[in-house]
Amino acid sequence: MMPKKKLFSNIVHSFFKLFLSVEENAERIISPPKKILIVRQHNQLGDLLAGVSLFRALKETYPECHISLVVSPFNYPGVVKNKYLDKVFVFDKSKLHNPLYIYRTFKFFRKDYDLAIVPIVVSISFTSNLLARLSKAKIRIGANSLNGVPNPSSFLFDRRVDIDWRKHPDSNVSERSLDIVRPFGINTDNYRSEISFNGADTKAAKIFIDEFSDKNKKLLVGLHVGAGKPNNRWSLDKYSALVKKIESSFPANFYLTGGWAEKEELNYLSKNCDINFGKFINEPIPHIAALISMSDLFISNDTGIMHVAGTTDTPQITIFGPTNPFNWAPIGFNKYFIRKSELIDDVSVDDVYHLCEIILSKREIKK
């Protein structure tokens, strides 16, 4: 007997297929689009930031194009100032009962787009696919299948792409983001993520540094000790031991990033280190990016802020456990990761410290 959830899903897909199905077009040559819509309301913040390579590829391929991006309310702060995007629209499901919001949403999607794209990095979203179909776009690109599993809503796209990452299991998510558009000649050689921040963000970061730092200490080290998934959190006691070890060898100021949900973890670290940590709590993403860019080293777990740090040129160490760092670790010079096994605490304090020592010794000389 078919599970109720799958039965309901089949009914929904059959209904929309009846009224919204479009004919597939196998053509892979498209005219240069002037107005592009990207629907990505279904990804987590880290996934979205890792996919900035797609925005860059579109601008490099079509320098005069105008790009509009659809995101969730949670992800909006990560792209609000992205230099590749001309418009960011927040799709908030909780507001769909509001007639005014529905009107604004309808008006946004019914603009004359030349091209609509629904990229994927983890899974396929029916909502994103449906939004792309409801848009007034001449061409709609989406997944036909993912890793051999058919996309049940592929009928919403006229240009359908089969994506199979099993052939390249260690490819980075920033490269995978491009797989949906590569068949159309859209690509880039630069897979780095990017967050745009301005003078106001830099000023906020400088004020924070001035408020807590010891001016006699020239180095600045940031840490993010939290993570949404418990299995991605390195032991707080190990973080405490690491900070003490660094502090005994290098004249550094330390700060912690995080949200209100991680307040207990941050307080625990402060009590166990006897160090005057600066606490950059619940700050806007561009502020955090500006702060990390001024740092000499940033250490974190595998979580969203890892991707924020990955957009900067600051040396970075990420501690991994169950996830594959080749898929998720930031790409670029001075970007390092450490992983021993699927148990993150198999990574020792010395494993991390030895790398910190190499990085900070070089930074100290430059100071």
C-alpha cells in the first residue's frame, strides 16, 4: 500500500501536470537573455553562498544581463548586497494569506523574463520548480533527474537537464551549482563564493574590534563554535584548550560569532578560557564578512558561517565530521580543513593547533 505522503505528492504532481505541463525543448543554444530569474528559495544559507559561482558565470557569459534572485527570508541577509544580483525577492510562505503580498509576488513573477533557472545543490524543490513555471519566462531550465532519480515535476521546464554527481562524488558544491547551466555554454573558472559589504559594514566591524581588543596584541582570531547539526560541533572543551594553546604562543585577540541560540555555548567558552572574548552576536551577514576579512585567522565547524568566512581572503580552518569536506569546504588560497572520520571529535586539539601555528607564525611576521 502506498504511503499517504507519497500518494498526496502523486496527486499534486498529476494535477499540476494536467494544467501546467510544457513541451520539452532539447535545444541547448539560447539567445543571450537580458532578464534572468533564479529561484532558490529552498536552500540553506551555506548552500546558497556556495552557489555564488552560478551568479558569476551568468554575468561573465552575459555581461549586460539583469539577474533577479528569489530566496527565503532566512537566506536574504547573505545575498542582499551581492554584486552579481540586481534584484533580490524574498518569498515568504507565511505571508501567502496576505492579499497585498500575493499581489506583489504575482507582479514580480509576471515580469518579462527571458530565462528562469532553478539550480540544485542538494535536493529538488517542487515549490521552486512551480514558481519558475508560474513566472512569465520565455525559457525555463530545471532538473530532469538527480543522480538517476527522475524529477517528478520536470514537466514544468522546457529545458531539462540530467544531473548526476555520482560520477564525481568529491566535486565541490560551488562547482555543482553550475551543472544546471553548463549544457547551455554558461560557465566560469572562478568557483569562489562572495559576499559584498560596504563601508558601513567595515565601520561596524572596526567599532566592535576597538571595543574589546587589547591594542598591544597585533593578531585577531575569530571562532564560530556552533553548528545547526549536533554532529558537526567540535567539543567546546577542545575549543577551550585550543584557544589557551594559541594564546600562550601568540599575542592575539579572540572573538566569537554566533546567534542568540548559541549564547550558552559562547558563555561556556568564556568561563573556561579566562580570556576576554569579543562576542559578535546576531549580527548581519555583511558585518560578519567584514569582520572576518580583517582577521588573521578564522576557525569554525562545518556550518553556514564557514561559507561566509570562505568569501574572504582570511586564512581559515574548518573542522569536519560526518560531511565530505571535498564537497562543502570553501575553495581558495588559505582555506584549510581537517577531518579524521565521521566523528568530529576524532580531530584532536593538536591537529588544529599545528595548522594554527603555521598560519599565525606567518601572519605575525607580516605584522
